[in-house]
Amino acid sequence: MTYDKIWLSSPHMGNNEEKYVKQAFDTNWVAPLGPNVDAFEMAIQKYISNEVHVAALSSGTGAIHLALEILGVGQGDEVLCQSFTFSASANPIKYLGAHPVFIDSERDTWNICPELLEKAIKDRISNGKKPKAIVAVHLYGMPYKINEIRKISEAYKIPVVEDSAEALGSTFKGIKCSSFGDIGILSFNGNKIITTSGGGALVSLNEVYKKKAIFLATQARDDAPHYQHSNVGYNYRMSNILAGIGRGQMEVIDDRVAARRANYAMYYKELSGINKIEFLDEPKDYFSNRWLSCILLPSYELREKIRLELLAYNIESRPLWKPMHLQPVFKNCLNYTNGTSEDLFMRGLCLPSGSNLKKSDLELIISLIKKILL
Ligand SMILES: *Cc1c(COP(=O)(O)O)cnc(C)c1O
């Protein structure tokens, strides 16, 4: 018997994406920029906060690259980066010729540990090398320790790039993620909570940062009748076609968050009674979009047994992110660790979490996990 594939997180279109894309064709706004880009940026702004400024870009990775450059990161600088994350949080540090210094996680949110972060800052300063920026991540949609990280950032005057690629719709004390850091970034990659098939955005309370981002993202062209350039630029702007998809997706974002949270609630209800399984609860004042529902198993072996059993039924699940300080590509980078992210990586599994999952899909997944653990 063959089973239809159940994806970890697949695109889920609403009703109006095609309409906005068709409008772009009908008006020949196929070239970069145009009304869909403006409207998409406005929709994101309205959703996050009226105070923020938004630049729609070609990817979340590009947004991190621009954010770091705008905050002054350059050749030879050090940048503190959450180790427990997807590689796109760290790669742009390398694009700029800078050096990532990886910081391990704490247990309450699985994100960057404030104590280790401060220890690393003191240590690097005593070595004569004050870090230029902090990349903190709301992994799987769970906000990092907002107040603690902000306090450290302010005390040492080191700006924060808030990687909210996985956290559109998540909040802390009712305030939306991507508006806490000096610069926030979003991703609209294919498996994120909403998608433009590929895209990202830079978000900031500081309008100057948005202007700089757009300048750099459009080849850094000076104000002159001919093409004149005083800076190295990039081609990172979002196209008007893809922004049309984004406009439609922003109309359904609340439904998407609710559906992902409902998946998590169902897994929690059915599996949390099995004392071998751990979940990541929301601390007080935290609201996660539950982009991916994650569980911890008692051992690597049980984690793999479940993953392979699901795979046999054509169900995609995925180990939690492998920490950056354990990645071959970053093996020569400094790190400050406490064992947390390595433990999460060994025992953790992301379960199918799409907003378009069927109830019968969830029931099958839950029954397969129960079969192994009960
Ligand atoms: C997806 C993701 C990114 C990168 O976004 P892209 O749009 O795919 O370039 C960055 N950071 C994290 C944590 C992500 O999950």
C-alpha cells in the first residue's frame, strides 16, 4: 500500500493570491516593484505594528545580510549568533567577511541563552574584540528572552538582528515578533507560515534602516541621471509578481497561525500524557505561532525509530536543527556552549505542522507514535 505524502510544512494558498498575481500581469507590472510590493509591505506593517517600516526582499537570508551590513558589520568583525538555528542565520556573517561566535540556548524557549551571551561579550571584550552585533532567533516560532536580550544589548551597546523568519504571528506581551530588535527579518520561503514561494522582509522601527536596505537591495544607485555607484550593492528586492502572492497570504495569516496552534494543541492533548515525550510550553507572556510542532524523546534511538516509522508511511518529519557550532562549515568558529542545543538536536523531532494538514493526517501520525511508545 502506498500513502499520500504528508509534508512537514507545505504552502497553503488562500483565495486571493492568484487575483493579485493576475492584476500584475493585466497591468504589465511584471517587472520588479509596483503596487503589489507597496501593498504587501503595507499589509505587513499593519500586521506587525503601525510603528515599523518594512522593505520586501528576495529572501530572509538577504534580509539578514543587509541588516548586518547596515549595522556596520564588516571584514574581520565578530558577530554573536544563536547556535541552535538554521544555517541562514549565520551564513550572511560570512558573506561580510566577519566571524560568527556561536552561543548556546536556554531551556525555557530553546533560544539564545542570556547568561552565556553576556559571558561571551565580557570574554570577547577582554580579548580586545567587542562584537559588532547579536543575531537572536525565535526558533520554531517561540520568541527568545526578549527583555533579557534587550537589556544586554543596551548595556553593551551591541545591536540585535532579530531573526523572525519562523515567527511571523508570534508575540511577547502582545507585541509582534520582528519589532523587538534594532532590525527584524522575516522569511516567506516555501515552508514558512506564509509564503511568496520565496521572499523575505526587513523590518525596523528606524525608517533610516528601511531606506538603506532598499538602497543596497537595488544596486546602491546614487542620485544621478546616469548610473553612478559609490557603494557595492545587491539585487535583493522582491518582485511585484511574488508580492502579489504575499498580499493574498497576509489576508489569511491569522487563520494560518490558528491552524498551526491547533496542530500543536492536538499533538499535546494526545501525546503529552505519555511521560516519555516532552513539549516546549509557552512561558508566561509568550505566544508562539507554533510554526513547527516539536517533541523531545527520551533518547536519540527512540527519536530515530519514530522518524523512520513515519517515513515508512510517507510522512515527513525532521530532527531539530543541528547546532551551528557542530556544523563542519563552522568548525573553526568560537563558541560558548552549555550542552542544551546538542541535547535538543539529539532527542528532538519536528512533526508535520502545515496549516493544511487534515485531521486524518494528524490522527495517523499520533497513532504511529503511540504504537512505538505505549
Ligand atoms: C528560513 C529561515 C531563514 C532564511 O530565510 P530564507 O527566506 O529561506 O532565505 C533564516 N533564519 C531562519 C531561522 C529560518 O528558518
